[in-house]
Amino acid sequence: MQFRIQNMTIQSFDWYNPTKLIVKHDASAEIVDYLVQDNIASVMLVYGRSSAKRIGVYDAVVNALKMKNIRIFELPNIRPNPQIERVIEGINICRLHNIQAMLPLGGGSCFDTAKGIAIGALFPHDVPAETIWNCYERTLVPKSALPIYGVMTCSGTGSGMNHASVMQDDKQKKKFAFGSSVVFPKVSIIDPKLQASLPWYVQVGGFVDAFMHICENLTNMEDPEEAETTYAIDISLCRSIIKAGDKLLKDPNDHVARANFIWADICAIDQLSAIAMKGGDIGVHMLQHAMTAVNPNIQHGAGIGVAFLAFIKVNGERGLRKATYDRMAKEIFGREGWQGLYDGFKEVLVRWGHPTTLDELFGRKMTEEDRAELLRVFNMNSITCNHYPDRKMPQELAIEAYRVI
Ligand SMILES: [Zn+2]
């Protein structure tokens, strides 16, 4: 999800992204060169359950760190849909050992966790680590953070080159996010080859998530010509992601297609795709966040696909965003109207083997109570776009969205 400046126009906007991005084969260990360059003497490695070790990134980076005598602290087993408890744990370790930098090795979950820790590690000593949740509630504005140097092994969230962190509190059933320029990674390295061994379902989750980060801009525009250049970039990114996904479906070792997807994913959410797009509409992300908050095993990208179908349908049937949907349908899928956009997107999901209904997503028949629970959780944070009063998605749309899929 994105955090965009709402009042930017094509005649008056700013774009800031200080991250150095390196896309290169066999380059993971090079991250250590940048730590040395910045005189970093200790790091916290943040990684997931198994893939960093299985694909060899962990060993490559740890060996390089040892060669340079950089002290290593570890926060392993970060799950998809990461938890605030792990951020708090990481903050306490960083404070205890005066760790100087964060080093996530993984996908968006590891980067997002590292971003939360990076901020909390610099809280004044009398402020408890738990206070970090206030950043996600947006009642506390982050002031500073430890530098972040990362190796991104899974693309989709764009977290390697953006300023957002999304975090979950299972107890409160909240999945909240913040954006702050203090957490842009300093350097991110992505090795396209490493993503070939990811499970296909995980890869598709990334394709769909990146696709949605772009569509969130497109669907918010009533008159695309107001930001024609951004609009044209975004349409091209959408087409490029579908093309790359189809090629990777046939051959996961097509490293050219992979690198094209990786670049599209980064452009999708480094704010380039958002310039003068009126802050975007994050309705689909918020509908999805409720699904994961209810069941943390629901994959973000899979939920996004289902939520987008619902979103197109409830808006389309009401005649909302007609011109935009029609143009997206024509330029991305060669079809017409909201139905063309819906059908085109659904065909892609089916082709890639992703769910298209809530029943498929949750793996059981969803009851009225299940849908009511999703709505209740959604209503804890229903701010989506500037089309609506208070920026909150109208209840009737949200109710309907959890019903039509
Ligand atoms: Zn997302």
C-alpha cells in the first residue's frame, strides 16, 4: 500500500527516493561493501523461516560480514504478514547491544519488520519499545531510524525501495501501516535469479500485489488526462507485469522476464506511479488487510486479487469510475467497460492459479457471520481515498464488497 501526497498535481509535485537499488546476479554479499563504506560495525539480520538459508543468501552475507569483522545479531523466523511482537523484540535487542544498522534478508515482511525496529531502536531510553505500535496507529510520527541495508529475495511489496511498513497485531486483529522518509533503505540488492525457486503461489502473490499498487493510482482518476504521463507509465507497468508473469508461468528461470517484473514492482510503489494521481485509492488494500487480520494465514497477494474483483464489481455496477475502468480495460486487456476490466483481471488470476472468491481464499464456505466479521475488522480502519467524505469508503460499498465474492 502507498502513502501519497494528496494535493500533488502534474504542475506541482515532488518526488523523493534516496534508496540505491542494485539489481544484479550473485550480488547479495555486496551489501557488506556498503556497510564497510559507512563504517557500520554491527548489524541485525532480519530473515524469514527458511528461504534465506535454502537459497544460500544467508551464508553468503554472513560469511562476508565475518570477513569484515562486523558483529552479527539475528532476528529469524519472521512470518508473512509480520507481527508487531517481533518488532518489539528486535528493538529491545538493538537497544541492549547498540546495534548500528538493520540488514533484512527476505521479502516485504522482513523489510517491514526491519523498518519498525530501525525507528524504535532510536527511541529515547525512557520510551518503551511497545510505543512503536503508535507509528502504525499514526499517533506518533517517526523522527529518526537506524540505516537499513537489505537483500530482497521476493518482490511484490516494493518494500526494498519505499518508505512504508505494514504490521499486524493479531490480538487486536489490526493490520496497520505507516509511511516515513526515515525508513527508506539506504541500499537494496535484488538478485533476479534467486526468485526462480520461490513457490509459484508466492511468486503470483508478488505479481498481483505489484499490479494492485499501480491500479490503486489508476482507479482513483476520473480524468486520466490530468496526469497523462503518470497514467501512461502506470498502464505500461500493468501490461509489463502480466507479460512477465505469463512468461514466468512457462519458465521460472526466464531471468529477463524476472528482472522486468522486479523493475516494474519497484516502479509500482517508489512513488513514481503515484505522481499527481490524487493520493490513489487504497480501498482494495484495506479490504484485504481485514482478511489477513481475521486469518494471518491468508496470503496478501491472494487476498488482493479477490478484493480487486469485488472492488471493480461494486463500483462498476453503480456506474462509478466509468471512464477510468473503460480505459484500463481497453489499454491493459483490450476489452471494454468495467466488465472488461473484471473479466480480464479474473482470467489472469485463473491462468496463474490464484483464488477468485472468498471461499477459495479461505478454503471453506464463508458464512454470513464470516462476512460480517470481515466488515467489522475493515471498519476499524476504512480510510481509503479522497472521493469520500472523511476519506472513508461508504458502508454500502464495503458491505457489498464482502458479499459479491
Ligand atoms: Zn500490497
